[in-house]
Amino acid sequence: MNQQRKKHVKITAEYCKACGYCIKVCPDNALEFERKFNSSGYHPVKWKGKCRMCGLCYTVCPDFAVEIDDQETS
Amino acid sequence: MKIRHHYCTGCGHGIIHRLLCEVIDELEIREKIIAIAPVGCAVFGYFYWNFDTAEAAHGRPPAVAAAIKRILPDRIVMTYQGDGDLAAIGGNEMLHAANRGDNITVVFVNNACYGMTGGQMAPTTVMNQITTTTPYGRNIEDGYPIKVCELLKELEGTVYIERTSVDSPANIIKSKKALKKALNCQIEGKGFSLVEILSMCPVGWRLNPQQSLEWVNKSMKKQFPLGVFKDRL
Amino acid sequence: MKKEIIISGFGGQGVMLAGTLLCYAGMRASKEVTFFPSYGAEMRGGTANCKVIISDSPIGSPVFSEADILISLNCPSFEKFYPSVKDGGIVFVNSSLFSPPAEERSFEMVKIPANNIAEECGTVLAANIVMIGSFAKKTGILDPETILQSIPEALEGKEKLWDINKKALSAGFNA
Amino acid sequence: MTKKLLKGNYAVVEGALQGGIDAYFGYPITPQNEITEYMSQRMRAEDRVFLQAESELAAINMVFGAALTGKRTMTTSSSPGISLMQEGISYLAGCELPAVIVNVQRGGPGLGNIDGAQGDYFQSVKGGGHGDYRLLTLAPSSVGETYSMCRDSFDLAFKYRCPVLILTDGVIGQMIEPAEVDDTPLKKDKKVKDYGWNLTGCLGRERRVVRSLYMKEGALEKLNLRLAERYEAMKKETDWEESDTEDASLILVGYGTSARINYDAARRAREKGMKVGYFRPKTLYPFPSERLKELSGKANFLVVEMSMGQMVEDVRLAVSKDTHVEFYGRPAGGIPETDKILEICKKMTA
């Protein structure tokens, strides 16, 4: 469990095309669209922080924008 | 995968590409796979795939793949085709590769329309579906949606045929399992395998991504039920 | 010397075999040869014919419109091809099957009851080779011994048929 | 070399085997069925790949697949089937893949008939499929030459990384005559070679992509320029046969079967005292234009074809302005008549 807490959801905002699939499937309501645009003109998705790290957002992302990162978070 | 791809918002190709690459890595076949890209949106698949790939003429990947496999039987040969490529212009090549039982794997992405050319009717366009060439909805005059899995399962030459979708996390995981099984079928030398994946084309369907997930679930699955159609593994 | 020969009959009479046998024999006799068959739809049930050229000098076209020699195994093929025989040419007819009326044209007609002779040799199927035997005798273009030696080549892999065809060749030559 | 009595279509098979063919794909069509039939027998006996395709379309794409792997591959067909293959041929050219295609021409257009004809000259040397490409086109006029051209075509295809077309016809395919064939045992090379462009799986190297789609600005133009350079380099393969041209006032020009007819006609014309020469292109692309130009200063030309006049256009382009070029042809299975050629010779040399 300790390890899991170290994981975090990393979103490459530049890859995101704002389909919203990840927001739809997230059981913890942990994702939302940002207000700002990325360089392609989409409102990319942002991880709000707290979640159970289920990885569904990674599973459904068509744009290789979501990663579950093993690196420790601050 | 660290790359920004060219597919539209909500397009299923990205998910399927990722699944394929994961499976290929897990099976450790990256260095022996030869993939054939179709004509269609996935023609540029090789921008994102780090293995040997060739483009084939529209519809002909199964013939190209059959030849490669016969010459290099210890390599893994895969075609990645859309509904126009596989089920319309390449119907004959698909049928005969399957019927010969060529030991290849076909990944068939069915999004019920021609994405690359702007959303015209595909052979898999469902009844009443509006496309740019069926402005009043597909009706009998346009012909019926072709059911590739149902068709191929009847052929002696096919070994593993499954239809999955990528409209939900559960189905995505099933798709990955199916792809793995199909490639394993080839690795074990069993024969022809095909995985049909129902995929979203929000732009072609004139829907938003959320609605397109819904549409796969409600409309496409009715016409194209999911499941394993043949498993002689 | 350059002789243009048409061999004709209906499918199954061994027209092509007779033609290739002439080629093998011609080659054995160090002559230039070509063989050109009718093919395709005609092969199955209809008339069959082939054109053979035997020459002392290199051969151009394997196809020709006028023949020096016609070997005709049945009546329809005789009627089809005799108009293309040159004046002074020779026509061999299988008189077991038909007897053409006397012609005004100036070619020589050699009548051979090939089916009867072949039957006596053991099989009616060898009528083609009987005709070749007669052809050898009449024209002298190819030595019968050379043709005899070529039978195994023309019938490669069909050893059983060699003897009966050799017999038919001799019978045709001596008829 | 041994002299062997051989049918033209069988010579294709034996020549290809001697040339090291690894894989054959084909679909039956008259008058080249013997090739597909005999291939099925010989290729399997020699432990090589043979597959009867479901169509000519599939056959040429199987050739495409085989060529991708860097193996020596061939398909054969006759006119209508070759039309169907044009898509694949264009892709082979665009992807810079080596392959050998044999066209045993028959009468057209449409289903035409099954007689020997020469109506596919334009299709063979002026394109056929879409895009700016050429095929190295060889035209045998005898069974022996069919054998040697099929044997050597694989090396040419690999040398220029392009499809090589062997343009023969029903007469040469169906005829039997003695041919010089090699006595050397067939080479058996099962190894997968790496040419730097073929696909074999990326074990131990960077992955490769073979493609003909270039969307980036200028990229496709670059490919086309590279191809054009290669087609220019091909010109050193230009080959022809000529006789009695030195003092000729008229030269008969033809390829394949019509050249054989010309050969007879030229000899007979000489016997009659006419100064007639004989010229036969062995390569149709590249075309022996330069040699024809040299000859055109002294002689006029009669081009004979089994068509309504296709190669004659290339002869007219090659020769000097004041040269007189006449044409005589019979299409769709008609065989040009020697007497008719002699008649024209008489008029042109008078």
C-alpha cells in the first residue's frame, strides 16, 4: 500500500486531445479538464491528486497521454 | 509510447495501437514481427510502431502477409486493417487468406465508416446510420452490414476469431487478451486468427467522444455482437 | 530444305504427340525444328492441330499459312486444312475414317488405313504414329530409325507405350 | 549448355529456377497455364514457395510480399490478368521492390481471345499503372531466349530494385523448339539476406518501413527523381539484334514473334535482290533508339507488329526527320503475312 501511494498519474498535456474518456471512467472523480489550452488548442486533462490508482484512465486513453508513474511524488 | 499521434479526438486507433505494442512486448516478438499497414487512417501506423512494417495497396494486406509468412514461416506476420480495407475492397483477399488457413494474424478495426476519406458508408455501416454517402441513413438499397467474424468462422481454414470493442475499460482489457491470444495462435503455428475490434470514430459519426462510446455500446454491438466466434486453439 | 507440316485430327487422336515426335526426330537429325499447337478451347473435344517446321536453316516464324504437308487424322480437319496445302504438296489421310473425293488440286494424296493398322498393332490410339511411319516413308525427310529412337523422348515417363508405338511406326512405314 | 526441346512456357519456369527463384504466385489464364501448372510441380519439388492465388490481384500482391522479404519472386499472366495486376506493379515500383512479371500476351481489348498478340506494348513500356515509373522490359523471340531472359531477369530486378517485365506472347509461349539450357545444378539458397531495405523482422537492427506514401512536401518528388535516375542508368542494358543492316536501304523492325516473321521476310527479300535488313529490339524499355537513329541516316524502316501500331511510335521518335517509317500490323491474333511484308518491301525499295 505504501508503494501505491508513491505512484502518481502523469499526464502529458501536449498529447491530450480532450476526449474525456478518462474523466468518464474515473471512479474517484480525480480528473478534470484544465482551463488553459495546450498548443493544439485542447483543454487537456489534469489529475487532481487523490485517487485509488486503478489505472483505468491509462487503459482508455487513446492518445498515449496518461501514464501511471512509479516515481515518488512530493 | 511517447509520441503524439495524428488520430482525431476520441479515435480508437490510439488505444488499439497501444494494446498491440504492449502485447508484442509481452510476447517478446518485436524483433520478429512484420506488420502490414492498410490504406485508411492507420496507413501511418508505422509512425508509432517500432517494428518492421510495410504499406500494402488498398485491401491487399492478407495476400502480402500470406506470401511473407510462407517465405519466412518463423516470423510473425500481422495485418492491421480497417473495415474498408478488409471488408470492402479487400474482401476477396481476406476471404481467401482465411480459407487457406494462412498462419497470419489480422487485426480488424471496425468503426462503421470510412474515417480517412471523411466518413462515407463502409460495408460495416449499420442500418439507418447516417454517413456522408447515406445521408438519409443506410437502407436496404445500400446493402446490409457485413459480419466478418460470422462469415469467417464458417471457413475450415480459420482457427481463432473474436470480436471485441474498446468502448469501456473492461472491453479494452478483453481486446488486449484477444490480441494476445490471436498472436499466440500464430506463434504456436495453429493458423489464421482474426480479432475484430469495434472502435470509435467520433468525427466520422459526427458525435462527441462521449456519445461515440455510447453509440458503440448501443448501436454497433446490436449489429455486431461481441464474443469468441471460433476457438480451435 | 524447309518443310512446313500440319498435323490435324480431333482431340485425343495424339496430334500433339505426333508433332513433338517429329521435332525430337528432327533435332536428333541435326535439323532446325519448331512446333506450334492449337490450344485452349480447341483442346477439349474439338479439332486439334499443330504446325511443325523441319528445316536445314534457322526458322523464323513457327506459324505459316501454307503447308507443304498435311497429315490428317479425321475428315473435319482434312476439310479445314487441305485448302492451305501448297500445289505439289502431300496430304496424308486416315482412310479408316474417311475417303475424300478426288480433288482437282495438284497435291498428292496418300491414303493410310491408320486406325485399322493401329488396331492390329494392339491399340487404335497409335493411329497417329502409323501416320508418322507412312510420312517417313513417303517424304524421306526423316529417317525411320531416327524417329524410332525418338519415341522414348516423346513419350518420356510412359515406358509401357514405347514398344507398341515403335511397332505402329514400323507398320505405318511398311504399309 | 545443352540443347533441349522445350515449350516456351516451360522455358519460363526452367529459366526462373536457374535464376534462383524463391517464390512463385500465379493465377491460371490461357495461353500461359503451363507456367502455373509446371511451376506447381517444379517449385514444390525444389522445396520453394508456390501458391495459386485467388486472383491476379492477389498474385501480384503476394509477389509484393515476397519481394519485401528480399527473396526472388515472380508472377506470370496474360494480357487481361496483367491489366488486373497494374495496381500491384505500380506499388512495386513505388516501393522500389525487385520482382519479375511475365506477360504472355493474347488478343484484346477486353477478354479478347487466346491467340498470340502484341497489343500490350504501350501498357508495358509507357506505364500501365498509375504514376511516373518504368519497367525494365525484355522481349524474347525464341524459346531459348525466354529461358535466358527469365534466368537473368532476377539479377536485373535486384540491380535496379525495380520490377522487370518479360513481354512474350501466345505464339512464343506455346511453341516448342530446341533451346540452350544450363547444365549447372540449381542454386539453393535458403538464407535470408539483408540488403538494407528488406523486411525480415528487426532483430539486431533498427526497424524498417517500406512504403510508397509520402505526404511530406517534396518527399515524393525526391522518390520520383531517384527512380528517374535509375531508369536513366538502366539504359546501359539496352539490347538488340540486327543483321544485314550495313548496306540496307530498308530495315524491318519488330520484336518477339513479329521479329521472327521479319527474319523470314528479310531473307526472302535478299533472295529477291532487295537490300533489306533486320532489326529486333531485345529490350523494349530501354528502347534501342540510338542505334535506330544511327541506322536511319541510310535506311528507311518498316515496322511489323501484331497490333495496330504501338512500337512504331517509338521507332518514329528515334529516327531522323527525313526517314520514312511505314507500318504493317495485324491485331488480336492475326499473324502478319510474309508475302505482304515482301510486297511493302518491294514498294519501299523501288
